[in-house]
Amino acid sequence: MSKVVQGVYLLLGANLGNPPETFQRAIQLLNSSITISRKSSLFITAPWKMESENWFYNQVLEVETELYPDGLLRLILDVEGDLGRLRKGGQGYEDRLIDIDILLFGSQVYQGADLQVPHKFLHQRAFALMPLLELQPKCLEPGTDIPYENYLERLDEERQKIKKLEGY
């Protein structure tokens, strides 16, 4: 029997189509294989490190899973594909129907061929830190025990480009 890992956090992101509806569909698909414990509010933010007229919606999910990190990544890629995500394989960021990132996998540090956990850019992304800290205000970076709120405090300019949506 596999061990259930708690404190796994996923980031949903999208700036095409109807992101709140897409997020609901993603949650339904994910819920068939993992347990979603809680979800953050929806946040909207200006595109990060890319040019686009479309602002991004973001939401963090707290989940429990018996999957290993690479198995969770395979599930995520399947869900993204089911929702119409086409990965072009290019360098850089682009508009997207859905993107699901593994931010944290409990207190584990994981380095695989296609996956790094904690997410390698988490400490640089206010749009991921704000919803994460809404769910887990005292969250610590695995491997260093640095509070993620310390990283968020350094991202004041980025935080100004993020709005929490009420009513979702």
C-alpha cells in the first residue's frame, strides 16, 4: 500500500478561453485520481515574462495523493491534454488554455528529468506565492526552511499586478 502524501500544492494557470470554467473541469478530472483538500481564491495577474493582452487567472490546490512526483506529473499532463493544452515545445512563455504546475510535494525535494520540486521558479512568482500563502500562511521552503512569505515580501512590484477575485 502506498503512503498518502499531504501538503502537495498545484498551481492552475490560464489566460485563454474561460479560465474559471476550465479550472472547474481540471479539478473534476484531477479529483478522479487524487484528493483535493482545499483551493485558494482565484487571482488574476499581468502576464509574467511574456507579452500578451490576456491576463492570467491562477489558483492553488492543496491535494493529497498516493502518487509519486513523476506519476503526479503524468496525471497533470493527461489532464492538460484532455482540456486542450497543446505544448509547442518552444522556449519561453505563451498564452495557454491550462497549465498545471507542481509547486510543492509535501516536504520533499525532488529532482527528475522533467520535474523539479519545489518548483524552480516558485520563489520568484508572486502569482503562485499569493494563493499558496492564502492556503498555508506559514509555508516553508523544503530543504531550506525559509518562509515563503520572505520571498513574497521581495516581490512588491509583482504583487501590485495581482488582484484577488471575490466571489469564486
